[in-house]
Amino acid sequence: MDGSGEALVSYQLQGEVAVIGLNRPGKRNAISDRVVEALRDAAERAQREARAAVIYGEGDHFCAGLDLAEHKDKPLFDAIQGSRRWHAIFSTFERGEIPFFTALHGAVVGGGLELAAATHVRVADESAFFGLPEGQRGIFVGGGGSVRIARLIGAARMGDMMLTGRTVSPAQMEQWGGISYVVPKGQALAKALELAQAAATNAPLSNYAILNALPRIAEMSVEDGLFTESIVSALTSETPEAKQRLRDFLEKRAARLKAPDAP
């Protein structure tokens, strides 16, 4: 809860999708240690109740980053422990049991971008802007950004943003690989929900393998990756659900892929 008694993070279930809201609009959804713990609770609940999840921000912004008022007086070791706590909790999104989607609008800055980078699919509307102002604040990323954001857009681009305070548009961030979709203003949450609902219909073991095997394979040598792929492929295809889905496809009871709509 914040000082007004409102929950720091909202939670609701829409069918098989958990919808998780950052709920500090008066502080542009800045992330404090209490917000991180509330996100942990929401993530754990979502993985018990849902088959996919969406994270969004209440108000005019997704998240303006770290709550600097809390951070500025932290003793050194507390700051290290706090960063490691962010790492552990954000990993529950990245390497959990269900896919997490983010709906981004307004400020997606600092810790907000770190949170988004820990999710699997990022949807931004045209009001979004992305920034990493740590250089100007005299600090460094501490929520996993030096790993996750750098792997999405490249260390050189991330370094540019941190050194210069540059903000990046959704169109540019999409070109860099930091987000997957750009939609008109006000439509990010609807699009993220649509995508999450589609992912929720997948076989749970397939989703689990995509979330947990795919990123690990990407970090392996070619031969180790190919061997691991063979094992994971065989395991997923042996479940009763996979066998039924394959029968449905072969017997023309399942929808087939179609060409995308023309732009």
C-alpha cells in the first residue's frame, strides 16, 4: 500500500490472463523496494492462476524508473542487496512458467525499461519514450539492465543512452529490437492483452520451453545449442496435449497460419 491506502500494484484476472498494474500514477509509477516486492507477489499469483500475464502502468506513464527519494540515503551494502533483490524478482518474470507481456506508454525510463526488458514481449504506443538517465544522476543501472537491455539493443546503444541522456522513440526502439510492436496512442494495453490471450492458448510446456530453453540455447555454443534443442523438442512433443494438437492439425481441426495483412 502507498500512503493513501491504495495498492502499489493492482491485479485482476481476465480469463486466463493476469493483468498487473503499476499503481503509483502520482509518482509516475516510480519503482521502490516495496513496489518490487508487490510485483513479486503479483508474479507468483499469476503463475498459480493464469497462463499469461500483462504488466502496464496506471496514469500517464508506464514507469519513470527508480524511486530516487528512497535510493539516495541507502547504505552501500543495502544498495547492493537491493539490486540483487531486483535481479531475483525480475528473473521470476523472465524465467518463470508463463509469458509476460508489457504495455508501454509515456515514460519508460531507467528501472521501468529494466522491468520491461525482463518481460518477453513489449508493446509500446506512440506516446512512449525510452531513456536511461543514470549518467546524469550519478548512478548506474541496478535492475538487470546492463544484461537484459544491452542484449536487446546492444551495449553501444545502451551506453549512448546512459552517457548522453538521449531519449528514444518507439519507432527507433523497435528498429533496435527493444520492443516488438508499436501501436497508436492509447492502444498498448489492448494489444498486449490480445497477444497474451493468444499465448495463453498454447501448450503450457511449449511456452515453458520457449521462455526457459530458448534464451539459454542462445548463449550456448552451436553444438551444445543444437543438442539441447533436440532434447527439448523431443520432450515437448511427447506430452498428451502435443499429440492431440498434432492430430487436430493433421485432421484439419486446427487453424492454419495465414499471410499477414498488407501494411
